[in-house]
Amino acid sequence: METCDVALNIFAKPYQTALSVLSLLANCRDVIGTIWLQFEPAGSRFDSTSPYAIAYYLKDVLKLPCIVFQPKIWFDCAVAEYAKLSSDQDYRLGLRFEYALEHCQSRLLFLMHNDVLIQKNLLAAMISAMGDAFAIGPLGQCWNCPASSQTLMQEVLGRPACRPERYTETNLSFTELSALYKASDRRLSFKRSYSDGLTSFFADQPWPLPECRINEWACLIDLKKTRPLTLPEGAALPVGAYQQCGSHTLDIGVAWFRAMHAHGLKARHFATQGWLQHWVGTGHKSQLRYLQAEEHAKRLLQRFFPNYLCWLEQEKKALANR
């Protein structure tokens, strides 16, 4: 079977990061090439463990091919300037996953969050199911999208609700998209409304919809198909770029996903339930939730990967005695 590289974008979460990487290796090692770790140039003030520990463990203990990169720019959740993305490499490489997306030599690159627990050989299953898709993974932020409401879709458009596995069937016109969002706004049904930005971004290309993307917590991308179409080689915004849409912001991956479809490419939905668990530690916002998520990950590491925690404690003691 063909192998793929793996890329993580890391903002703090040292225990969750270690659990994500080690559980991936435990289940998918046979199809993994190089691991790319991109560390944000900012971290959480709540950590007592270095987020870089897992990188040393991969390279020095497990002797695995691992490339570490830390950009000079931290975008956080900000929209990037298109002109600077085109002309300034340091600026562009601040986007999430961007270093791996530009430098990976494998055809396939798996993007994942650093707050997941891999339970089975997800990568082998994705590679087998990918076919001619430009990307495969859990598709759509349907919890934010009015097209996922059977009530709204039936009342406004007389059509069935959209679902990830048949997203290509919900190819709405701009008139239909506008009517759907206006009805959703009147009912306050969904938290993100793009009504004041629809004309600018969706008049010429109303589909895919504003919440359509391959979710980057676990997606496999065909770089041979997508890299020539994406900055810096093509014109499309990279996967990790946000895009302003009226008073709201299109999430990362949405602009890129839409651009790939404008070139006639299609993605494939892969439901990850049963393959992985995904939770959210809130990094630099909520200390309690963040520490709870870290403690949960530490308990799972103790259960499944005690050797890593033993090594980590030894490293901490060695540093303290220097």
C-alpha cells in the first residue's frame, strides 16, 4: 500500500500532542513516512511540560523521520493578506500546516489535530477509500450550516437536507443560498450567518456552501492534484488560511475547498467515528477546560504509552540537575 506523510500544527497541549502522535503510530505506522511538526511561535501559559518533548522522543528515542518547523508569524485566528501570502514566504509559512504542504515529497499528506486519539488504522482505510478524490476525511461543518436542517431546506427550497456523504447533490444557486440564509437569520437557527458577505463571495460560485470543507483534524490530501492550484504555485488560498466574508470569517480550509471544486475536483467524505476520538482543549482561553483535557490525555498516556511518560520524567529530572 502507498504510504503518506503526516502533518500536525501544534499550539501547546503537550500531553494531548503526545497522545495524538503516539496513538497514530501505534495503529498506522506501516503507512507513515515522515512526520512534520509545525509549532506555533506562541504557547499556553498553563503548561509545565514543553510541547517540543514529543519531537525529541520521535527523533532521539524512536528514531523516526521527523521534521520540526516553527514559523516567524503567528496568525492565531486572523485573516491573512492575500498579496503577502503570494509574495512573502515567511508570512505564508505562518499558516497552519503550510511548511509540510509546501515541502512534503510524498503524494499524500495527512493533516491532523494535536487533540485526537487514534483507535484503528485510519490511514490505511483512507488511502484505500480515496480513489480519485483530491481529499478525504470528515466533510463539512454541518452543525453551523442551515442546509443541514431538514425543516429549513424543506420549507424554503422544497429539498432534502444536505449530508456529508452526498454534499455534491446540494448544489444550490445563489438565489437559493441567499433565501436559505435569510430564513435561517430570521429564526436565529445557526450561530454563523454570512448574509452580509454572500454577494461578494458566493454570487459567482454559490457552491460549495459556506461551511463546506474537509475538516483538518483528520484529512488526507492528494498534493499532486492540489499543490499546483494552491499558493505559492497556483492562485488558491492555502488550507490554513481564513477568509473574511462580510462581518464573519470563513473557517480555515473553506476557501481552499471551494477553489479545488472550481477546478472540477471532488472530495470524499470519510466518517471518523469509531476510528478516532477528538476533543478540544482550549489552549490560551480557559485554564480549567485546558488543564482537564491535558490531565485526561496524561491518564490515557499512562494507560497506553507508559514508556513515553517514564522517558519524559527522566528528561525533566536530567534538565533539573543541569
